[in-house]
Amino acid sequence: MTRTVLLAAAAMALPLAAQAEPAAFKMDPSHSTIHARWTHTAGTPLLIAFPVYESEISFDPDNIADSSVTVTVETAEAWTGSELWDDHLTGDERPLLRSAEYPTATFTSTEIVPTGEDTATMTGDLTIKDMTHPVSFDVEMKGQAQGRDGERIYGFLATTTVDRTQFGLDMAADMMGSDLVIEISSEIVEQLPEEAAAE
């Protein structure tokens, strides 16, 4: 009798366990931005946008620690709004990112630890110009919603500060400082199976 009850309980638990598996998500390019900034000589922040990127996200809102994130940006598409600084980044004059040689920069998470109801620390490896160093993002979940096809949507803000000289971005570091602030503001969208999305 006891064995039968245990088997029945296990069978009932299987669908719940399946639901608890992390689901595939991606950053919504229409509602996401990736920026970096460092301080110029007079103290004003120089802003850099990375509008072209790919993301692979495995997310479980009920078990944040079981989630993972990989984001890859195309360095040649970096944009500042200033012709001079665009040339410094990707042009022919002292290009900081050397996009022809290093066309992408990548962050891959290695651990996500909840720190509060809607906050977490996301640690991982950041690679720029083939130089890889560990970094930690402070992450805050800003809200959640549901799409027209029933897909789950979550809003996040992730911020970290790194030493840009560790990645070979050392132009005028003695004058402008070496801190580089990276901010990812994103709505991530659940990737539904094609059959379910078509219904």
C-alpha cells in the first residue's frame, strides 16, 4: 500500500518537475539596450552603445540559480554618436576595439546567486579582444508581463564596473580613469515552440 502511494505521488510530481525546468528566453531587441561608459577628462561620461547582439538565456523564475546567460555583441557596430569617438572605437585611428581582428565580445554567466526578492548577483566571464576576466553584475528584476501568444516576459537591469585596461582598452587611462561601467537593460522573452506560438 505504501509503495503504491509513493509511486502515485512520484507520478503526480513529474509534470511539476518538468515545469520547473529552465525555459529558453532571448533579449527582445526592441526593448533592450547594451551600453558602456567611462569618464572623460572633465568628468563627463562617454557613452557607447552596442546595438547588434545575440543572446542565449535559460531562465527559471522559481529557481534563479539554475538559470544561465550568454550575450555576444558585434564590436564593429559600437556607436557613440560622435564621429571622433566612433573612429577611436572601430575606425582606422587607434581603434580601441580592433573589430576587424576581434569582431565580437562575449559575456557568459557561471553562477547566478539570488540576493533578495527581485535581485541577484550574476558572475561570469567577460571576453573582449580575446582577453577574458571574471566580472559580477548586480541584477534587478524590474517587472513581468505576458505576450500575445502567452509567452512570459521579464524585465531586468544588470550593471557592472570593470577595469577597462584589463581588456586592452587602455587609451588615456591615466587621464580619464580605468573604470568601465557596463549596463544591460532588457526585456527577455520566452521562446515558445513554433506549434504553440502558431495557435
